[in-house]
Amino acid sequence: MEEYVIEMNNIRKEFPGIVANDNITLQLKKGEIHALLGENGAGKSTLMNVLFGLYQPEEGEIKVKGQPVKITDPNVANRLGIGMVHQHFMLVHNFTVTENIILGSEPTKSGKINISDAAKKVDELSKQYGLSVDPYAKIEDISVGMQQRVEILKTLYRGAEILIFDEPTAVLTPQEIKELIQIMDRLVKEGKSIILITHKLKEIMEVCDRCTVIRKGKGIGTVNISETNPDHLAELMVGREVHFKVDKKEAVPKDVELEIKDLVVMDARNIPSVNGLNLSVKAGEILGIAGVDGNGQTELIEGITGLRKVKSGSIKINGKEVVNLSSRKITETGVGHIPQDRHKHGLVLDYTIGENMVLQTYYQKPFSKSGILNFNTIYEKAKQLIKEYDVRTPSEYTPARALSGGNQQKAIIAREVDRSPSLLIAAQPTRGLDVGAIEFIHSKLIEERDKGKAVLLVSFELDEIMNLSDRIAVIYEGKIVAVVDPKETNEQELGLLMAGGKRESEGVS
Ligand SMILES: Nc1ncnc2c1ncn2[C@@H]1O[C@H](COP(=O)(O)OP(=O)(O)OP(=O)(O)O)[C@@H](O)[C@H]1O
Ligand SMILES: [Mg+2]
């Protein structure tokens, strides 16, 4: 009897200028959920990409059920029963769910795949594991949560016994996270084994059996979850104590910086998802928007920042009407934007980190003079921001694509905060960040507030909303239905308001 289904022993993987995995060992028991924890850039995705055959290690050995193996590419991994759901999904957007699931899997003897047979199998698998999807829907039309279920089904369709989940919960709403946890439970009950990467210590405590910690590419060790706690995990991972509470003084709000009146913004299906919304944010305060995903948050932000056309209503920034101005014009009015989707709106992945740091300002002084870019100044600036925000990258010349997910996020935040906009819009700003980085980013947002900037925060993490906000606006069906003082509310009441319930004590303010 072999105790481990996977053994990765003494793995080393180098990239130009960096040792991403330095002598790391991870052993997975059959039927367990095993957490892989480490700071942004610690080497988690790299280690899992090695297991999935995307990278070849320079040293170390991998055993599957006790047998030494060479995983030369993902097809070999699939054949060994290893499946992976990546940090950034890899689906073809104009293909259907079923087409994506069967894409690249082995054809039948006749060399063809029968789509309706495949759809049937997909349907069976989805019922067996509670992974509800619409087999004929196009990827571009379905939610992120469903896209993730498609990725999971894709691995199961190929017969995966060992599942690697790289930060699956970072992109999910609290409700979807609950569902995913149930799915993972069902998977291990059916005899599968799971490696789970997440920065959320609560989730590790809730669902995992053991946890392997890595720090700056080195293995720190493996602990039993029943014998540890979140503080200890955080300390193992960061190498110092982490404070989960945010320190902040009372806000000193000044004039209204952002004033929204009767705003209507349509969604992709031409249905008003922002539907007569009124909101104001003052200079010197953090206004947090709480709401269940899909109640107009995305369209609201895209409307303010000029990424989506506004149907009617008014948006004034510092007294100036900006409705339907171009994104560039709105940016120049003094708006910073940390977007929800870092790949779609945050970065140009093939540009260097330096170039990404001046995406909105490259045409201005001092980065440009009479139409000629001054690369020295651009890279000087990038170097300073990388240092200040602890963006872990080999250099400022590295393409954004080569950075770890969390470090890409830190780079965007650095750029947006550094421009010192009078209105900073932060959508899910700490998504995918480790606990240490979250602590730092929270203190930066408060610093901006204290400098007299207006901060509009949208987050699905109620903890984050409660800890950071000076006022909380609840969004429901495209309207602000309540504005509450975080000191006078709790998560329960917020949850109720977010579901369309009324506050007992007061009417809508
Ligand atoms: N393809 C690549 N080319 C060059 N460097 C890379 C590449 N992939 C990763 N790296 C580097 O290897 C290190 C580890 O990155 P990795 O993506 O494994 O981190 P991570 O632990 O998954 O972090 P996060 O929590 O932010 O996702 C980082 O310094 C990263 O910049
Ligand atoms: Mg990663």
C-alpha cells in the first residue's frame, strides 16, 4: 500500500534571474485536500505547473502512486490522472461549454468526437458532482463561477484523480465559494485528491486536511490543519506576525468629489443593470459598496470610468460632468481605477512592467517629450514603484506575463495609487493578494483617504468593506438601497440589506 498518490521531492525550477522553486517537497495523500500556501510570488503556481507538465524541473523527482514519472507535457499529466484548474482560465470564449470540455481530448477510434455523446457525458459528470453548467452555452455568456465549473468538468472528463486548483476562490463570490467547497467535499468523498492554492486562511482552516507552506521559493514545511490556526499559518508564510485589523483614524470628509444622479447603465444584454442610482463620495472618505455580485457593481464602475456607455443620468467628478467622455478624458480628470479584471483592463501582458506602469501617462511629461518616449525616465519610475510596492519581479524589463498573479495586481495598484488621483476607484483591490500584501494595500488606501482623496471601494469581501469603509452603500438591483455607518451595522444586517431586505431602525437614507 502506497500512502501518497503524489510525491514531489526536492523540486528545483529556475527562471532567468530567479529560482522559483528551490528544493521544495510536497506529498499528497489519497483523499485529502492539501493546501499550498505562500506569499505572492512564492512559487506556488510554478510548482503546480511542474506537476502538470508545463515546466520541466531542473532537479528533483516526481512519483505518482509510488512510481517515478517524467511529466513532459500536460497530456502526460492527463494520462497519469492529473488535472489542473489554472489561476487564469484557459477557455475558448466563442466555443460552447461542451466544445471546451472535449477540446484536445483523445478522439474515438473513428477519429471523431460525437458532440451529443460528449454532451451526455458532460451532463452525467455535472450531476454526479453537483457542477451545474449549461452544456450548450457559449463561454462568453456565462458567469465566472460557471466558467470555473467548466474547467473542473474538463479535468474530470479526462478522468482526473488528482485535481490541482490554483486560487479557485479568488474570482468567486461568497455564495459561489460555498458551492465550490461542497463540490470539493464531494470530489474527495469519491476518492479524488486535491491540491488547493488559496490566500484565504479561513478556507484552509475550513476545508483542508494538511497545508504545505513555501516562502520565497523554499519549502517551510507541512502542517496538519487540526494542529494549527490562521495566525500561525500567516506567520509561517510571511516570516513575521501579521495584523489582520486595519488601523485608521476617524475620517475627515470634505467636499463631494463624485456625485452620481439617476444613473442608468445597460448590461451586455441591454437590460438596465444600473437603474436610477444615486451616490456621492466625499474627498477624504472611503465609501464601500456592498452587494451580491450582479447587482450592477461592474456596470456602475464601467460607467464611471468610461468603459461602458451610460444610458442616462449624471456623473460629476469635482463638479464636472463626465458622462460618456472617453476613458482617457475621465482618467485625466483625476480618476484612478484598479479594475476587477486585471488581464482585461489592467495590464498589457506582453509589455514590460515598466511600460505597464505608464499606460495612462506615457504621452505626458516627463515620460514623453515632443512625441518621443523617454525610456530612462519611464524605467526609473518603474523601479521606484516596484520597490515601494514590493512588486516581486526580476526586473522592470520583465514582461507583465511572467509575474505571479498577485504581483501583477500589486503593479496595477502601484500605478493607479501613485498617480494620486482625486478619485480612486478600487474594485476587488486585494483579490489574489497574500495576507501581508493585503495589509499593505489597505494601509495605502487609508493613506490616500487621509491625503484627502475620495476612495470608492467595491468588494465581495464583507470583512474588507467593514474594516476599510467610512460609509457603506448597499447596492441592490442597480440602486443604492441603504447607506450605513460601519460602526452601527454588522455582517448579518448587511447581508439582509444586500438581499433586498429593509433596515429595521431607519428608512433608506
Ligand atoms: N514564465 C515565467 N517566466 C519567468 N519568471 C516566471 C515565470 N513564471 C513565474 N515566474 C516567476 O517565478 C516566481 C514564482 O511565481 P509563481 O507564479 O509561481 O508565484 P505564486 O506563488 O503562484 O504567486 P501568486 O500568489 O501571486 O499567484 C515569481 O517571481 C515569478 O515572477
Ligand atoms: Mg500563482
